[in-house]
Amino acid sequence: MNCEKLETKWIAYFDGKASASERRDVEAHLDTCGACAQRAAEYRALWGVLDELPAIAPSASFDAAVRRRVASEVPTRTSWKWFVPSPRLAFAVSCLLVLSVWFASRPAQVEPLPVASATAVTAQASSEADFRMINDLPELENYDVLTNFDALSDLPATPAAQPASHM
Amino acid sequence: MRALEPVNGPQLSDPTRVRYNVEAMVRSDVQLMLDVKATGDEVSFELLLRKYRCPLVNFLARMVRDRGMAEELAQEVFLRVYRARKGYAPSAKFTTWMFRIASNLALNAIRDGRYRQLEISMDQSVEIGDDRAPSWEVADRRPGAEQELIARDRAAIIQRAIEQLPDKQRAAVLLHKYQELDYDEIARILECSEAALKSLLFRAYETLRVQLAPLVGQQKS
């Protein structure tokens, strides 16, 4: 083993994770290489120096803060929450679908009237309604007199527009 | 094994349900997490919290160089673990999963520049001894004030040397030296191959060997 190859096994050798054969290889090299032996001594010392770093203790309120944050974790309710597939939802959608198909496929029950007879019926109904309305108005009891009153025919067909100030 | 005291948390724990016992303590992390997943077991989550709060805060504090930020991030890690309980699948070690979350959060926080350089807060966390203690008492049972000061200075130098490492090298050293994780775990956490990790570690320790040469020299002699 040369110095360059040793570098790949260096860390495992010092942290104790190297296999027995790897350890033997490293130690054999250290016996023959003064520079690497010197570096190995420094690494051993470095390992001890790094252990001097004291541990940091969490603050007294740390646990309580975690519990508070976890407890405040309410299940998130979104507007799509209801859309989670469920048997109830599937049943409702199926019913809706069946009803839609049934309504769409239902034959029409009312026969459409011919256009000409429909117009005639409409006109007759309209004149009857007009007559009934006029007949019911007390001011227009004598309909014949009023319709044949000549003075009324001199009046303009439409009443004059009211001035805006009178509104 | 140290016995856990009952939990006094306002929301998570119900005193009637407190059942810390030896059996609960020897359950594996994966089993504890599976219990949290299956039933939302608060006691199992509490055990995980108690077991990993210190390692997480230590790792994160040295990653982001700010204790306050480290605690916030550690809380976030626990919260994410809790949130992800339903989808938890024990395909890897629990520590791998947890430190991967922590490492990603730390690297993102560093990248976002949200961390602050507060060495004072780090110094405050160092629990070496009480400066106010009378010297005769220190001389009797503990290192003297001068030794205490030296130890504190040495710790600050080591801390600074670790902080000056590139982010990924620092994470690798913290997980390897201080969390004592296996290579395959660290490689998974940092998303690199084992060979790349060993190379990363070698470069990091070489830098530390040079940076800490004065302390290393003293240690040798």
C-alpha cells in the first residue's frame, strides 16, 4: 500500500470501522512510512481534540415548544375535502346520473298545436280579455257612448309628454 | 438506563396514559415511529423527542451557527416527522430519515441566509461550569478557573474550525464524529456515494488537522 491509497482507508482506520485486513494494511504501511506515521499520530490527537467540544443542551422550553406546535397541528380542511372518494359520494353521483338519463330519454307528453290554430286561439283570448277589462271598469260603463263621442276623436292619438318638472 | 420522568405537556400527554417503562424504552426507533403512525401514540412520539432533541439541536446549532435558529429548526424537524407519520415506511433507519430532514432544513436555512453569526449564543450554551462558583470549591472538585478558561478557549477554537468548513463537509463531520452514524447512513443523508463521502470526510479532517495544529500539537505532547 502506498500513501495515496492509504488516504481512502484513513478515516475508517481511526473511527474503528476498518476491517481487520484493512487495519493490518494500514499498520504495515505506517511501520514503513515515517510521514504517514507522523500524520497518524496527528490524527489520533485530532480525534481527542474534537472530543473536547462540549455538547449543547436544548433550552428548557424546547420540549414544550415542540408539543405546542404538534398539538396545533389540526387536520387541514380544504374546500376539496368533501371530494375524497367514498361509497356515499359514488352512490349520490350514480343516482344523479340515472335521473339525468331518465329525464333525457322520457318522451314528450304535450303535443304541439298547429301554428295557425294557435294564433287564432291567442287572438280570441286577447279580445275576450280586453272586453272583460273594459266591461269591468266603472268609468267606461257606457262603452258605446264613449266610442261614438266625436269630441274624443279630435284629441291627439298619444297624450303629450309630461314636463320633467312635474315628475 | 436513565428513567424518563412523566411528561407534563399540556396537549400531548394525558397523565392517565403515561406509561413509560422499560419495554417502551427499549423499543426500536422504527417501532416507536410505527406506533405513532398506527395510533398517533403520544408516548412513542414523546420518547423519540426525548431521545433525539439533543443530537438534533447539537447538529443544527453547529450547522447554522445560531442556537435560537437551531432550536427552531429542530422543532420543525419534529413537526415534519409528526406530519409525515401516516406515510412513514421503514425502508431506512429512523435516524437516516430524521437527519436527512434536519440536514436539508439546515442547508436551506444557510442558503437562504437566514442564519446569524451569534457566537455569543453558542458560548452561553457551553456547560462547562459556573463562573460564579467560589474558587476554593472549584479547586476542590472541579478544574480551576484558569483551566476552565483554557477549556472554553479551546472549545471556541474547535467550534470555529468546524464552522469554517464548507457546508457539506461540516455536515459530514458532524454526522460522522458527533452523531457516530455509519457511512451508508451519512451518504444517504447527504445524497452522495459512500466513496464520495469518504473523500469528503478525508478532506474535512485534513483541513481540521491543519486548522487545529496548535491544539493537536498540545494533545500529542
